[in-house]
Amino acid sequence: MDTAPIFNKISDKYDRFNHLFSLNIDKKWRRQCAKAAFLQASRVASLSGRQVSDIKVLDLACGTGDLSIELAKRGLNVTGVDISEGMLEVGRRKIDRLWQGKNSKYPKPVLEKGDGADLPFGDASVDIVTIGYGIRNFNDRPTSLSQILRVLSPGGVLLILEFGQPRNRFVRAAYKPYFRYMIPGMASALTKGKDKAEYKYFIKSVENFPKFEKFCNELSQAGFRQAEFKSQTFGISVLYKAFKPMEK
């Protein structure tokens, strides 16, 4: 399924709805991912004698650039890639506005159009790959994971934020109606029914995505090592981490 038209259609509302539906907790989840990327970048910089600003980060499925911005604000060299030109346009405007002020001391993120199944980067050319709530939308996930493995340097890390589900049965019982019915209902009400189909797709894509240990197994099968996950806010969001093997 070509998801670019879906995200082009909702690009001007995407940030507002994300923050509303998550009660702004999505900002905390992205900061936690950016912190993990910074720690990895610091380790790589120390081992290689480089500066943190020299560590190259690919933020794949970057959307409107929220994670790219968090990464850059930690001094990282970030290139964001997404298939939706509409989302990228929103992200570029946001970055231009933010980098006129106090953020100008940090490397400015660059956002480019690209497909995760055919990344326009050389072999072993980036140190860190991040994906914020986009991996479930990839049409050919095995090919995309193979591409990520190709462009990562040996020992490089893949960090993925993705929605999960509460593992506690009481929290899950309360969360499920909100997620399955209230979110599409609010989206329909706020857009006067215009984007109801798009948010139904969102719900379905989250429910169908393999979660926790299952996705870690998928990463391992794709060739990554030390695949692990960390639950965020009862498992509503999940931070996955995996490494490209070192060359022998």
C-alpha cells in the first residue's frame, strides 16, 4: 500500500493530532529516543576520536521532523528521510523557524525525500539510524531492514520508536477503547469526517504490527544483533534497539 497519499493529506494536522491523542507524552518518548542516540553517538565518538557532531544520523520515516529536531538539539548531524513530500514541507518550515533562534548553535537537520526500501546512501555511511513511529508503515519491511543494515557502519545502532500496547491487563482494558474508538472519533469530529479513513488506517497499522519480542525476533532474522526493547508508559510506546554486527 502506498502510504504517501495518506500522509500528504493529513500532513498539516499531523503534529496537532499526535500531541492531542497522546496527551503530549509523545514528546517525552522522542526525547528518550534522542537521549539513547546521543549516548551511542558519544560512545562511537570516543572510540573513533571524532566529535559527536561528526556522528552521522539517518532519521528514517522522519515525517514532520519532530525526532530529527530532538536529535539535532543534542548536537548530532541529522538527515531525515520520508516518502511524503507533504510531511517534509511541514518539517522544513518548522526547522527553519526553530533554527532562527536559540537552536541555531546546533547542526541544522536536513530533510530529504526517499524510500526506506531503496535508501540513497552508501554502504556503511551512517552511524545511527532512527525511526519514529514509521516502521509499521513500510510496505516491504524485510527489504527496508536490509537497506538499513547496509547503510549502517559496523557496530552502528538502529533505534526504533513504535506503538505497542499496555502489557498490564487492567491498563490494557482501559486503553483499548480509547485507542480503538475514541481516537478515530476525535479525528472525525475535529476534521468534520474528512480524515476518518486515514485514522482508521492508523489504528489498523498499529494493531497489525508485531510487538515486543516478536519484532525483536524480526530484527534478529534481518541480521541485527542484541535486539532488545524498552517499554514506555506501560508499553503504549516501545523503544527498540539493535546493532549491526562488527566486521570480522
